[in-house]
Amino acid sequence: MGCGAYPKLLLDVSHHIKYGIGIDKNIEPGCQKNLLFKKEHINGTINLPDKSIDIVTALAFLEHLEYPEKIIPDVNRILKKNGLLIVTIPSRYNKPIGEFLSLKLKLIDPEAYRDHKHYYTKDHWERIIGNSGFRVIRSHYWELMLNIFILAKKA
């Protein structure tokens, strides 16, 4: 989810997976070998069948949604039994430093950074993910506590 206009991660892992789907509001729709690119604005539901996906990644994506908590139950719906959810999201400590790095120094894309709607604590997302039918396997702050990493398994 939120793979970007150029889905680098998906392209990099494409030779290790049977099939992959990249969904983003800015991607050019189409197919490339074993990859499908879908241009969609993910808001509350994901346009995929129930129990059809093994792994969902939401890397630097959820903070751009107005109500990101609403998407997690739908991730559970599309994941197969024992499916994995991988999330990275900025922490509340990210906001002042990220704004300085992007808006003042221009080291991070200012437009993308201005689009951040939320900043979180690790506990907040552990609760949301746990209450949506997942078991959190690993959760930690990284990059000097500026970001949160969560790996969860469908319960």
C-alpha cells in the first residue's frame, strides 16, 4: 500500500516473489512481469479480495491518510491466514526534526512532508494493530526514535 509513483521496493523484490501488487494514488497503472500496479486512493477499504494476500507493507504511508486506523481491519480482511503486516510510520518525535530537515534544509521532499497528517507513539499503533486481529511480533523505534517499525501477524 502506498508504494509511490516509482515502486522501488516492489521492483527490487520482484524476482523473489511469485506475484506482487503495488497500490498508490500516483502510480501509473499496468503490469510488469509478475507485478500489477493499481492506481487507487486508499482511504478505508482496499480493492482486493478477502484472504488473497500473504504480506502487506505500509512503509511511510499511513501518516498520509486522514484516518489511517480505519485501514488496518481491511488489511486483516485481505490477508491470508498467518499473513504479515509490515508498517513504518513517523513517531511523534519526528515532527520537529522532520519539519526542519524538509522545510528548512530541503533534505526531505517538503511537499511529501507537508502531507503528513499524524505522528504517533509505538504504543498507539501496537494497540490499533492488536485490536484489529493481529499479533504484534516486533515493534520498535528506529532512526533515533524518529520512526516506528511494526511487524505483525494475522491472528
